[in-house]
Amino acid sequence: MSAGVRDGRLHDARHTAATVLLLLGVHERAMMSLLGWSSTAMAGRYAHVVAPIHGEVASRLDGLLWAQPEDPNGSR
């Protein structure tokens, strides 16, 4: 009887875990500690920059570059 669970490898879980930690904004050193890595190259190999991260970076840049300066009264 099939449980309806897709076939996956334990190795795939490393990619998923690293990418989720990146999405959560976890610092690279913390990611390395959590996943048992001693080299930053491992984070580069397993943590994938996905579309939501691109969107967040674009939004933050937009706010930085195009934000209206605040006036002395605290309004924009």
C-alpha cells in the first residue's frame, strides 16, 4: 500500500534545510553550525537563492534607493 509520499533522498533534505535557513535569514555561521559544516563552501553548495529572496532584496533596495526623506516633523 502506498503512503502517497514522494520519493526523496536524505541528501535532498540538506538542500531543503539550507535553503529554508537562508529564507529565514539565518546567518551563514549559524547555518554551518546547525548543519554540521566546517566550510563556508558547503553553504554555497546547498543554500539556494530562490525567487522570494530575490524579491526581498529588490524590495529592500527599492526602499533604500527611492524612500522619501523624512521631514523634521516626522512625516514623509
